[in-house]
Amino acid sequence: MLPGHGNVVGIGQALAQEAGRLEIYQGKNEQGMAHVAVAFAKQMKRKQIFAVTSSVGPGAANMITAAATATANNIPVLLLPGDVYACRQPDPVLQQIEQINDMSLSTNDAYRPVCRYWDRVSRPDQLMSAMLNAMRTLTDPANTGAVCVAMPQDVEGEAYDYPATFLEKRVWRLERRPATEFAMEKAAEVIRTAKKPILVCGGGVRYSEAHDEFMDFARTFNIPFGETQAGKSAIEWTDPLNLGGIGVTGCLAANVIAKEADVVIGVGTRYTDFTTSSKWLFRQDAKFVNINVSEFQAYKLDATPVIADAKEALPALKKALSGYMSGYTDEIKAAKDKWQAELDRLDGLEFDEGSIPNVIDLNAESAEKFASDIGSRFTQTMALGAINRLIAPDSVVIGSSGSLPGCMQRMWRPSHRDTYNMEYGYSCMGYEINGALGVKLAIGEREVYAMVGDGSFTMLHSEMLTAIQERLKINICLFDNASFGCINNLQVGQGNDSLCTELRYRRSQSGKLDGDFLNVSYAKIAEGYGAVGYTIKTLEELERALEDSKNVTDRPVLFDIKVLPKSMTDGYLSWWRVGTPEVSENPRNRECWKEHLEHVGNARKY
């Protein structure tokens, strides 16, 4: 909880009274502590959650972003924000927004579009139906997400004689929906026509705990699979059929196979634009079979739907496909071997004097200038490869925003299941460090590593202080390229000049932010909080720091890794539709518009 005048007296009194039966943590920022709850529930496969409470007004408004993060990712979290007085006697109260056309509106109405269930308890007896509906939503595998139950300050303190039956212990089951016989027949009918099918391993595989069923299905029929961000680490990366990340942030192996696939079998995926490369990745004549517990998701891409839990559906579909085998020969191994060679190159990518690394050939001046101003020639891909190699194999990595999700979906090689916690449904800056605390609370003695850019660290790292307060170790790998690197790539790659996407001083001669790069010591910031900090500019320094940090057990560790701009991974045969301008005086923009039209013409229309 984060206490304020809108919750410390009412809800706070109840929490204090029940402190012997509840674990209560003190948040430092409302959004940050809600991110802790989201990451915890995600790591716990949605079977255990936090309730998060805040004061009225700006405290409640701060949590709205985290509510959207939870709902976009179908992660359950219960939010209990304070609200303005139901009786309205003292109106307008502190932090109340007065809407002169509707006095029933408050800040908490802004939760409505970003929550799966929303309610306001304006009478104490309403709490019964509100909480039963809240729990119904939180335990619904198909439609879970953020739940907001707004609590007016006066109602929080009112007494009511609740029936003893309402207070009795309840067990809420996450039901496994079985597939119908008709759905199995239709899905099998489509798959049997496939010579080169591909599976898409989505987050639903992990949440339904269908890891073994998915792997057995793929092996039985020799069907390779690509991973979404949410599905990554459901299966170990070493499996011969695992092609790695698919789509915009995917790798060469998965995207090459996906481009030729005649049937796509999605398991527990929402088919976001990053998975489908804005519906450009797959063949126009490719057919889709979607296994998803959500009817809404199962019908996407005009698919043959199997509306069922993956753990139930995959064995049934395997039975229905008895005797079938894909037509692959050596294509899968060839694609994986080619990608392995590229991974070896990325792991060893060094700065060559006078030229930037051959990864992203955009705005080379930024990398040269950074090397001069910051004194580092360390590449992001080499740093990631080293971390992956040197940390304990059962460690959990967490991330969300910037260029790191792309580099990690391509480069990260999990050898243990469920060790990859990437929030990429909302890609919310600030999730990484705060979420690391949630992961730590879920996994106990094992290590957690937050992968975060300098931009996201600056935006929100509030719960690092909570980790210090609780004497919990979280590892923060801060990749400092003095910029919003992936957005700068997008900006420059679309024919624009760099504008407000790099962390530079304003130059008096130009009046623009195009001077020297700021050289910030994030390690000293961490040390100021009471954490351990390392400044890293070489592979040797990173290796020493990772080894030395193993001796720390009771506080966060921050690795301030200075990495060259433009030293992240490339796009590997993917395309992402963005708002390319149709009309511009800039010839580079016009050239990008031509490319945009070509890709849109080759993309599926729906």
C-alpha cells in the first residue's frame, strides 16, 4: 500500500487490524507498487495476486497506467483506490476534480477503460456483490486483468452487519475449458493440409502450464515453433524445434520459417502487431488454427477456432491428428544453424576504431560521439550475451521497454522454464525495476535481473527503495546509451533527423539538444539509496562485477553498463507499421512512404 488521506484512515485501519494475517508492503509510488503486483502475478502464473491500495486523487491516477499494463497482458491485480465522499457533504474535498456536468465523476472513473471490472462501493452493503464480481474476474483465465473497486472515504469507515456466510472462506478455481469434438475435427482438417506448418508459443502456454503438452505436440508432428514475448521460456531454447522469437522483435530463424508456413497454429497468443509484423509476416494464403481460452482471441486472423485451455486442447488435437506428419526435412536445422552463427557474431561484437558495429547502420555520428563523450566502446549485444552466459541458469530476467525487449527476444537463451518475464503487451516504461521486486517476492532465493534502459530508469525506479527497505536483492542491469535508443532508431530510420530522443546538452549555437552526451553516474545514484553500484565500460569490468555481486545478498545491485548507441540487434526480415508521413518536404520521408506502401500492399487486410 501507499498510504494517504484517502485510504490510511479507513482501509488502513482495517489493514493494521489484520496485519498479523496479511503481508503488507509499503510502496513508494502508486504506479511502481502496482507494477510489483503485476510482475508477481505474472511470475506466479496468475494463481496468486496482490491487492494494491492508494489514496484518492493523484495517488489513484498514478495507478491507472499500471492497471492498463495488467489488463493489456491479462494479468490479475486488485486495485483499491480511495474515492471522494459518497455523501458529498464536504465537497469539494482535497484532490477532488469537480465536473460541473456530472457530480458523480471522480478520478477513479478513468479506470473504466483500462480495467476488466470496475465498481464503486457507495454503500457498505454493495461490497458483497462488488467483491464477488471482482474475484470472478480475477480468476477468469479468458478475461482476467486489472480490477478496480473504488472506496469512497466516508464509506470506508461505515459499519455494516455482514452475514457470516459472506465472510466464510471460498476457493476460486481457475477452470480448464475442454475443446469440443467439433472444434477438434475442424482444426485437424486444416492442419492435415499443411506441408510446412508453424506453431506460435504464446503466454497462454505458460499460464495453463501446458509446457509438456506443447512440446509433445510439436515433437510428435515435427512442427517448429516461434515464441512470443509472453511465451518465451515455456520451452528451453536448446530444443531442436525452438526457432526463438517471432515477428518484429523476432529472430532470423523463426521469421524465415514463418514466411513460408502454410498453416499457423497459435497457442495462447493474442497475435499483436509485433508477433505478426503488422500482419505482413505470414503468407496471404496461410491458414490459421487458434487454440485460446478466450473466444475473442481464438477468432483472430479469420482462424479456425479452438476455444479451450491449451493443456486440455493439445492432447485432444494430437489424438485427432493421428498419422499426420509435417513435410519438413532439413529446413528447421538449417534455419537454426544460420541463426546460431549470427548469435555468435552478436556475442562477440566489438567496436572497431573509426566505425560503429555492423548492427544498425543509422546515424553513425551518435555512436562516435558517445564513444568520445562517455569513454565507452562496449556494445549492447556483447553485454547481453555475457550476462546470459554468466548468471545462474535458474535466474529470472525481467524487462519491458526500449530496444532491450527486441534484443532479448532474439538473443536471450533460457535453459530453464519460466525464467523470462517480459511485459510487452503495454511495453510500460517503469515496469522493469519495480517488477523485479515482484518477481523476487515470487521466486524467493533465486536471482532476478531487471534489464532496463537509462530512459526507463529515470522515469520510474521507486520500488528499488522498497527492496532496500525489505533487504531484498534485485539485480538491475542498466544499459545506458544516453538516449531513448529504439525510438531514435525508429525516428532516424523513417528519414527524420534526431529530435528529443538523445540525452544531450542544448547547444547555444544551434539552440537544439545536439551537444555533448550527458554522462550520468547511475551507479552513484544507486549507492545513494543504499544499493551496491558498479560502473562498467568493458567486457572485463562486466565479468568482474557479475562475479563480485554474488557476494551481495541483502540489497539491490545496479550494473551501470555504458553501451554504444546503435549496438543493438537488427530487424531480421520483419516490418512494423508506424505512422509514416504521406506528404513531406524531406526526400527521405518520401522514400520511406514508398516502402510503407509496398509493405502494406503485401500485408493481410484483416
